[in-house]
Amino acid sequence: MNSEQIIASLKERVATDEAAGKVLTDPADLERYGVDWTRIYEPSPLAVVLPKTTEQVQALVRFANEHRIALVPSGGRTGLSAGAVAANGEVVVAFDNMNRILDFSASDRLVHCQAGVVTEQLQSFADENHLYYPVDFASAGSSQLGGNLSTNAGGIKVIRYGMSRDWVAGLKVVTGKGDILELNKDLEKNNTGYDLRHLFIGAEGTLGFITEVTMKLTRQPDNLTVLVLGLNDLGNTMDVLKTFQSGLDLTAYEFFSHQAMEYVLAHGQVSAPFATEAPYYALLEFEATSDQVLDNAMGLFEQCMENGWVLDGVISQSETQARNLWQLREGISESIAPRTPYKNDISVVVSRVPEFLQEIDAVVTRHYPDFEIIWFGHIGDGNLHLNILKPEDMAKADFFEKCQQVNKWVFEIVEKYQGSVSAEHGVGMTKKPYLQYTRSDAEIAYLKGIKQVFDPNGIINPGKIFDS
């Protein structure tokens, strides 16, 4: 079939009586839907399909199998590994129009959604029903549930609430073969063999399409309170974490360097938390459910001060102040964006974070002393965000060429510490050459075998995670 015939056939398969989908071919739409936040690869999809039902997705997959047409899933396109990029004439399957909340059970605390529901939409729905969806990150206003689950998104609350997979009661998927599967049927207990939910969660859309999800909700947190602490050195992040975890259930434990905070302050949105400067800062969040809990927190803070781990600190006195303190951490990416940062999203076991970070820092600084390094991340779960800012007098092409060498050094250290080359954003295409630093050859062979079972013709998001 030629391109015109394929597009005409696609329109036939989504223009159904019960709900009309769309097929887009305008160059602006192809560019918009063909990329994610990586902006490394030029988008080149054949067309963009926006189905409205699972049955339409099934029809697309069966058609694609018949004619060997590659399909690429597209959610909010906020990933940083090129997992949703269509650069080779694929058909993009976007879930923007599958954005309805279908059902809600207050007694079960379960909400049944289509895959295109935006994270913030689910959070707001939970709040309206006096409940809480705790998976949260900076892209919550645009990321979609299907994409979140396809990368097993984490974010800022993992230390207390876990990853996206921990909140999934059930999935409806269309496999790469075109079968519709309903996985787990929203059951809390279901020990009847392999739990296929967890193959599709984190699979980056390579096994099939997630079309509907049932998500768990929980009670709303009570009086979330934020502490920002100036630390004497990086190793004190672990001392402070251990101390506060001995007496409090933290809902978040973040860190950022002084250089990172300077960029946020220069951005003009917030002011410094206190006058004392520190090389590193920790942000802690907890539920201050009583005066006793607050007194306990202040006692732990004083203990950290007496031990010399903390130089200064501030505790939020209102929701507004808590939001402003959070902005010191959440405003980093936006504030450094004009400097064209090289970004890496890596993780190790929590206790090894300080030595891991310092070893990476030393290697990069030794080889490229003119590179400015900005560190921040979810240190409470071992997830670090390495950002290197492009020197102003260096061409972008030269900078990214040097960063390819940085990748090799960084991932060799990741391998040494038995960490992950991708803590949050998946493998996609950008991390594909480095998968062996985290996964063994035997593991990769099993991954390819699983792909072959669900997608024997290799039409679903080909070229992502590994080459078939």
C-alpha cells in the first residue's frame, strides 16, 4: 500500500459509528505529535491517529499487522528518552481523545480512566472526592496516565508512596498481536499465575497499547509541612535522612546543590530560604498531624544541628510558604533551561548516593573543567538528576558531542555501583546504547523473548529499549 492508501484505511478504522476518531496529516501536527521533550530526533511520522475507543485501537493494530506498519504510542510526550518519538515514517497513535474518567467507586477507592487522562486531572478528581492520588512530578499538568505507566513514572513522593505501578488495580491493553486483555480486573488479591499488568507497566509501549486503567486512591495527607535544611556536606544527606526517618514518616526527601538554588533565585520567582549559604540543601516533607509531631520534627532538626550536619534551616508555617519552599526544588529545570543542559536520570541504592555523585563529579570536572554541573533529585529513593550546562562560548554541536563521552564515563560508574542508567524516563532511543550497563545479556535476551510473544511482527514502538 502507498501512503495515501494507508491514510485512507486508517480513517476507515477510526471513523466508527459509536465514536469518531481523527487522522491528522498536517505537517504541524506531525511535528507536534512525533516528538517528546528530548528534541534530538527529527519527527517524521506518516500520520497521527487519535482513537476514542479500545476497539478502534484494536482495529488499528490488526491493520498494522496485516500491512507491517509501525505504530508509535503518544501520551503527553513529556519523556526524556525519545520513547515516544516517530522518526522513521511510523503512524503515531495519540491518546488525547481517550481522556475520560469512566467510573469511580468511593468505597473501593478506585477510579477507572481512559489512558489519555492527564495526571493533574486524576489528582483533581481525587481531591474533589476527598481522596488523594500521590504520584506527582513537574509534568503532571500534561503527562497522561498511559505514558506514566509505560515508563513506571515516579516523581517526588516515591519515598512514601512508591512508583506508578503501586497504584494500578487493573489495565485494559491491546497487545501487539491485536488481542484485548483485561488484566487483574481491579482485584486486591489475585494469585492466579503471572501478573501481566507489570509487564506492560514500564514496557514503554513496546508490547502493546494501554487503553484503560483503574487507579487506586488513598486518604488525603494532613497538614503537609516542609523543611529546607542547609547541609554542611553531601554525606550529611544520609545522616539527616536516617535521623528524620527514625522519628517521622517522610512524604518527600529531595536535595539540590547551591549552584542549582542560585539559578532558581536568579529566575526571580522565590527568595532564599535563609541567609546562611550551604553547599547542599535538603527538602523534607511530612504530615504535621499534631503539635507533638511538630515538636518531634524540631527535636530532630536540633539534633542534626548539634551534630554539625545542618548549618541552618526553615520550616513552613503555611501552605503558601510550603509551596514557595517546594519551588526552590521544582523550579530548577525551568531556571537552567536557557543554558541548554545535558541531562541524565540515574539511580543507585540510597546509601551509596554521596560517593556515587562525588565520583561522577570528579570524572566530569577532570576532563571538562569548564562544564558547570548542577545536581538535584529524589535522593530519598536514590534517584539523581545530573545536569551539565553548556558553556556560553561553545557551539551546541560541540557540547553534545562531548556529552556523548560524558555518557560513557557516567554509565561506567553506574555499572560499578550496580545502578540504573534510567531511573524514571525509560530507555527509549537515547539510553538504548547503554542498556547493557544495567541489564545483563541474559536479561536482555529474555526481554526480547517477551517482546516476541506480545508483538511477533515487531510493529509496536520498534527500535525502543533494544533493536529486535
